[in-house]
Amino acid sequence: ADLSVPLKNIVNEYYSKDISKKVKTGKVAIWKQGGFSEGTPPYGYVRADDGSRRLVIDTEVSGIVVRIYRMFLDGMGYSAIAGVLQKEGIPSPPKYRFLKKGDTANADKSRDWHYSHVKEILTGEYYIGNIVDGKQSRCLATGRKNIHTSPDEWVLPPSPVQLVWKKWPLGASRLS
């Protein structure tokens, strides 16, 4: 019998698990240094130009984030805020991301302002400085979906990102 196929499968499985561990170790190292290891930074932030992977305020749209908070605190709901921003022709987060890259074709196809964009900004931990990485994990070796990790596995960066919104009520962590 030919043992090459089963042997290759065993080697590949070991290699996949090894790579998965290395990726996770790398991400944790980035998080512990206060870096952002995920794909797209939250709306209102960009990666620092110094190669540190830290997030810094995107001055082009930070005023919009502040305005969203103010409109919400003035009593407007998610959909109403999204409607105002859309009516004023302000590019939605996905549109802005594509426009910033110069990708007008995908920007034109992107979703307009939606209540979910506003909700994500108002409930996003980055905007109030509460940053926790590693809340979910994905096993690359098995392809399993994201699983919630225990709090003792979470990583709190040494210094939070710059806050776009500094006037949030003390002690508030999230909006519901």
C-alpha cells in the first residue's frame, strides 16, 4: 500500500497547526505593543505612518465621528443620524475607505450611510478608549468559526488609541 498520501496528510496537518500557533503568537505580540492587527481600522482612525501598527486619529473624518456622538446625545436615533449624513453627501465608512484608496468603482457600489454604521461608531470600544484584543479566536488549522475566549486570554494594550470622542460620560462603557 502507498503510505505517501496518509503521511503527507499528517505532515500537512502538523504544519497547519504550527502556522496557526505562530499567527496567534504574532497577533498577541502586536496587541501587547498596542498595535492594531486586524484588517480595516475603525472609521475615524488610520494606521500610524511610523510602522508601529498603532491607530491614530484620521483628521479627515474625526469631526464626523464627534458630530455623530453629539447628534446622538441631542436625542437623534441611529437611522436619523445616518439620514442626515447621507443627505449631506458625506461618504459612508465603506465608501470613504474605497475613496481614500482611489477605488471609485468599489466606492460607487458601497453601501450608503445605514443605521448599522452609526451604531457601530456609537458602540465601538475604540472610540472611548476601551480596547481589548483577543476576545475571539479562530483556529486556522481546523477552519472553525470564531469562538469566544475566556477573559484571562484577552490582551489589554499598554496605551489606548487616541480618543476621537473625549467627552463621553465618565464610567460609560457602551451604549445599548
